[in-house]
Amino acid sequence: MTAARGLLLAVIALALAALVAAWVLLGAATVAKDTSFTIPAGASVASVADKLEAEGLISSASGFMLRARIFGSDAPIQAGEFLLTPGMSQSDILAAFQSGDVIRRFVTIPEGMPSILVWERLMAEPLLTGEVAVPPEGSILPNTYAFERGQSRAQLIEQMQAAMDKALAEEWAKRSPRVAVSTMREALVLAAIVEKETGKPSERRMVAGLYSNRVRTGMKLQADPTIIYPITKGKPLGRRIRQSEIAAVNGYNTYTRVGLPEGPITNPGRDSIAAVMNPDNTAALFMVADGTGGHWFASTLAEHNGNVAKWYAIRRERGEM
């Protein structure tokens, strides 16, 4: 081996040693517990490194920058909220920032939640931003939605409304010849009634069949939730319906108007929408509670009156009458 070659190898060894020293001394991550770390939009790698050091999550911003320059990919870091966990190396942290693997939080809109309560739920979520109006009734598809810290409420509502538009169009495309309505809007209005009239999933298509029969024959729908909606905008009434409210004439009360209400009375779930598009082939025109959360169905008034008598007997046994 020549002296020149030996000298070159020694220089390389020293450089590698210096690099390792820099790696050890400047490159340690110090995440002691699960920690949320937020990168604002437009932040540079340098500003993120300074923020990591200031929050005690790495030992050196310079070391983080060195690793990023030498070993990091060309991918930019992403804005958002990230979860840093004990044991993560600086390389792991950088890779997480570049992948955009942000913390996802969730908000659930149950089937049949009216828009006023959707609005209250979103306004009560402190990690969402911005003011919004109450969304139009029936425009939100009940589901569980992911969001990020700082996301706008308006953006989340747009996502929920796009989901409803998509679901409604998909179910309309699959509608059966028994469907009793002529437009997607009417299907939405009827689905909202089905949603509010039964909490029993197995009954949805039967209830849809009953109301479809009434729509086709021109009978009044006589759905109690349509009485309540103009009074509370879908919130629980908290008492029995009054005779004056049953007799009220407005755009929703199906005891005093023939046909569908002027608009949805809640945000129906996809299953209720599907039930309206494919209702049971039934002759039922009447239903009354059966005391178990479901209903008895009847095709004649005489049969229905018998079911009502049975329901009253159950209520008397319970001390409700």
C-alpha cells in the first residue's frame, strides 16, 4: 500500500468517524411519551427542526437538518398534526412528516340526527374551525367522518353533503318498480319519515312499503314526527303531542296535508333511503306500536283498530293510561 493511499483511507476514516459523532451527538430524538406535534401550512424543514428542538423532542435542530439533507428523501414535509411516540428516531420522525400520516379524529352523525343537532355537534368540537350555518335538513349522510385538527367545519359539512348526494344517486339508480315517488328529492323526504317512524332496522322496508301505499293511494301519511318537526326542528318534543298540534296546518304536518311534507324532517341513513327505493311488497296501510320497539301492521282499518286496542292494553298494564 502506498503512503498516499494510506493517507486517503485515514482521511476517509476520520470523516466517517466525524459523521458518526455528528449522528450521535446531534441526531438523538428525545420523545419521552406520546406527543402531538403540529406542522403549520407552508412550514420549512428548518422551522420544523427548530420547533422540535424547542419542544424538547430532538436534541438538536442542526442534527435533524443534517440527517434530512444526507438521508432524507426528496419528498416535502406535510402540514398537519402528527403523533410522535417513544422510540422514534429522527429518521422515523422525518419519514412521518413526509408521508403525511397525520392524526385522524372522528365525528359520528347517527342515523336520524336532524341538522340542528348535527350543527350543535360540530360547533362543540373544539378542534374544528370556523363558523357555519345549520345545514339544510336531509343534506347530511349519517356516518362516521375523519377530520384533522384545524380543519374547517364548512369543509367537513361539504364532505358529509357530498356523501349524501352520492348515496342518494346510487340508491336511486337501483330503485325497484314499486318505488312510490318520482324524484330523488321525494325519496329523501319519504326516507326521513321512515327513519323517524321506526328504530328497528328489520322494519324499515315494511314501513317504507306502508307509506308508499299511502302515497300511491292519496291517503294522508299521518306520521307523528311530521307534527313535531315544525315545533322543534327535529329535537325531541319531551312531551305528548297536543290536539292543537295535530290539527295545525303547515308545510310538514301530514295529518292535515295530503302527500309528502315540503321537505325532509331529519337526515335519513342509507338503509332508510334504500328501503324507500325498494319497499316491501305489502298491502299494509296502518301501523301501531307493539310494545317492543316495533309495530303491528294492518291492511284494513278493522284490523288496525284491533291492534290499537292491544297497544292500549299494554299501556294500561304499564300504568301509562
